[in-house]
Amino acid sequence: MNEQIERYEPMIHSIMNKLNIQYDKDDYMQVGRLAVYSALTAFDAVKGKGATESQFVYTRIQQRMIDEIRKVSRYTSHVSADGDAGMDTGTDDDMPTLYYESARRVLDDREMLWLTYTLKGFTVREIASVAGFSASSVKNWRASARVKLREIYGIED
């Protein structure tokens, strides 16, 4: 079985390159090897409906790698969200201080929370999770903050 798995290592490398995996390559190689093993033990030419073994293995490797990328992404987002759980709304390097301070003067704490996390790339659901509120609450903060920001910056709908 090891020889069969080794035979598919160039395919694993190819998929990793296609998915632009730059970090933790050894971990993803292991995910690929496990996917090959799983695919080889599950492959049945009759049930494969015309798919060759290598096509079946390729699909399994690709699916497992994408699943692993998603899992790591969710974990990373969760950990970084927990790290920000203090909800510090201090200035962000990506937002010029002048704009931040003018927004700070007109927005309440929850609206500033929405603005700060939005600028960091968080979604409404992620902000709700971090803040411990519902997504509809965060949407309300967003709506009221947008109205206030349009007023101070003279933006019309």
C-alpha cells in the first residue's frame, strides 16, 4: 500500500500547487496521503461509473485538501476572534487616525465595534459571535453607523 501511496505523491504536490498552498506543506502532504489511502480502499471500478482510479484519487485528494483549508481558516478566524474578545476599538493601523477620531465622535460603542471589526475583515456573523449579540443586532449597528458616517462625510445615497 505504501508504494501505491508514494506513486500518487506527484499528484498531491500538483494539487497543492493548484490550491496555492504555501505553508504547512508537510501537514497537507499528510492530508493528501491519507486521502490517497482512503480513496484506494474505497475505490470500486463498478461503482465509479467510468471514472478511473487516478481520477477518483485526484478528486478525493482535492476535496480533502479544500476541507482542510476551510477547517484551518475557520480555526484561524476563531482564534483571532477570541484574541480580540476584549473588543478594543482603539485605532487600527489600516484606518487613518483622523478619520477614526471623527467617526469615534459620532458613533456609539457598538457602532464603533462594527466599524473596527468590519475594517479588520470580519463578517456580520463573526462580529455577532465575538460581541455576543445576534447578527440582526450587528446589522442594526451597521445601518445606524452608515447613516451617521454619511452625514459627517457628506455622502449621499
